[in-house]
Amino acid sequence: MSATGNPPIVVAVDGSETAAAAALWAAGEAARRHASLLVYTAYGYEDAAFGGKMYPPSDWLAVKEAEADRLLRQTRATLEAAVPGLEISTEASDHGPVPGLLEVSARARILVTGEPVGAIAGLFSGSPDVDPAERAHCPVVTVRGSEKAGGPVVVGVDGSPLSEAAIAWAFEEASIRNAPLVALYTWHDGDSAGLFSDGNVAFQGEGLQDSGRRLLAQRLAGWQEKYPDVHVERRVEHDKPRARLLEMSRDAQLVVVGSRGRGGFTGLVLGSTSQALLHHAACPVMVVRTEKEV
């Protein structure tokens, strides 16, 4: 926790180039939020990989601990040079990456990771047992691609109250960046769950396009009052969310989605949409959970 009592931005590092990029993004995010930054690494065995709790040899742990300490010192020096004046702390854990990240997420405002390649890829396997975006206690940002200067924050909105958390974070991110916000609502013909969910029932005689506009207006109304500085563009489109979000990520600073939803974003984290965003989005992606899910 920072000196001001606010939860820190936490970034996971492992020595990879993708983690180094995530650390720089996290430092910028901490500076924008006037928050502290915790640079975190976990060097222990992954219990799940061995089918149960294992205790590695002490000499192996000593080597890994020394490597972790060196990585943290190097990363901290790089970030202090890149963002002077930022409050930075470091922490190394002898837990495995998954339990380590889940534990530290309970103390974080946002958990930041590099894109899922190499060892990081195992953390985003689509299994709720190991996917930090599915089980973390805070929003998780996967840093990939690049932020487009002057581009919008993009948020995927569905017809249920569960997307409220994603909308809240998207407005906050747009506000601290002085960026516009694009709110996307989509449906497609094969999405029976989305077309006929409770949140998406159209008024009698109302077309799906009009129903989508109405629902999007309802979901955004309160947040537009709270963030009058944020210019909002509403988009209601007949398409699959995966295709549209990937396309829109090319010109965006950040894409924000909820971890679970109904309508066009059903099963987002465990399904093809999340995997597509994590592996192919052209900008960082934030996955948000609601308090009830944590």
C-alpha cells in the first residue's frame, strides 16, 4: 500500500520483453492516477503443475531468489529513470506465478501483466483454475500492441447490469487520459442468449437496433453525468463482439471488457472473445470483474 493509503498499481515481471513493456505501461498508469507502483515477481513452483503442494530444494530457491532480486532492482532502476518521482516498491514471492498473482491482486488497484506469450501464456489458458483475469480481486490489464496517442478508450457493453463495472472503469480511464470513450453494443443472429436475455428484451414493435440504442443510453446515462468531461460515442452494431473489438483496438488507447456477461459478451473470459483480445488486440486490454464475482 502506498504512503497515501491508496492501493498500488501492481505489475508482474519475469524478465521477458513483454513484461518490461507492461512495467512501463504500469508506471505511466500509476503516474496518471497519482498512485504508487509495486513491481512484483513470483519465482516458486506452480503447485498445479505437479498435482499438489511441492517444496523445491533450498539451493534451487536461493538461486531463484537471487535472480528475482536482480530482476527487480534492474526494473526499478529503469522505471525510476523513465518516470522520475514515481513511488516504486518491489516484492518477490516464493509462490508460483498463479497463486502469487492472485494473492497480490487482493492488494492492488490494478494488476498489470505482459501479453500471454511464453511462461505468461499459461496464466491465460482459459481455465478458471489458473486464469488471473477470471479470479483476480481487481481489474487485470494485459499490455500488448501500443496505445494510440489521441485514440479513444473502448468499452464493450452488453444488456445486463454486469457490464456496469466495465463501464465505470472505462469512464475513469478515459477521464484520466483526457480521451474520448467509445461504447460498443453488438448482437449477432446466432447469439440466442444475447437476443433473448432479460436485459435485451425489446419493447413491443421495437427493432433490435433501436433496443440496443435504448439499452446503451440507459447504461451510460449515470456515468456521463459523473464524468461530464468525457466525450462519449455510442455504437450499436450487428456483428460479433470479437471482430469489432479487435478492429477498434487498432485505433484505441485501451479496450475494457467485463469478465462475465450476458448478451454479446457471454462467457467473455473463458471463450473465444477474450482469447482473441489477449492474443491479437492491437492495444492493452483491461478485464474487469464485479464485486459480487470476487
